[in-house]
Amino acid sequence: MKKKSKSKKRGLQLRERDESKELVQAPHSFVIARGFACPYINDLVKDFRKVLEPFTAANLKEKKNNKIKDYISLAGVFHVSHLCIFNKASNQLSFKVVKTPRGPTLTFK
């Protein structure tokens, strides 16, 4: 008897892992901090993630060398519809809400 190939097994696993249509269509989000490191910004990001909790990436690991373009490319894979970006400049804090894949960007300074 012939063995099943790996592609068939993977296909079954992928179908089992598919999310329901309601979960995919719900607005998901990433909350990101950019710019100068500040403990207040980190607390603000954690609190904002809790506000958006059911459909946000709560344990998102950020690295300094990650660009916004990297997060946007991941947004399609994880069905992310909004990016919330806190940016700390030398004397100014700004907050951006980006609607993906192509939507308006709201900027608050």
C-alpha cells in the first residue's frame, strides 16, 4: 500500500487550522512603539494593547531594526487591519493610526 505524501497531510492540517470567517473579518491590530526608548511609552503601549485586547497582538516583539514596512508586510498574513504607532521624538510624542492595506492615516501630535 502506498504511503500518503506530505503535501496531503499538510493540506489537511491547514484546513483544520483555518479561522472562521467572523474572526478573519474582525478588525485586528498591531500596537508599535518607535523612536527614543522611554519607560512611559512602553507602559502606554502595554495599556493600549490591553484596550484593544481581543484582536490585537498582545505579545508582539519589537526590535529596533524593524521598519514599518516589515509590520505592513506581516499585516496581510495575520489579517491585521490597523497599525497603532507611538513615536517619540526628542521633545514630542505622536500617535498614528494606519488602516491597512490602503486606507487613511490619522496622526495625533
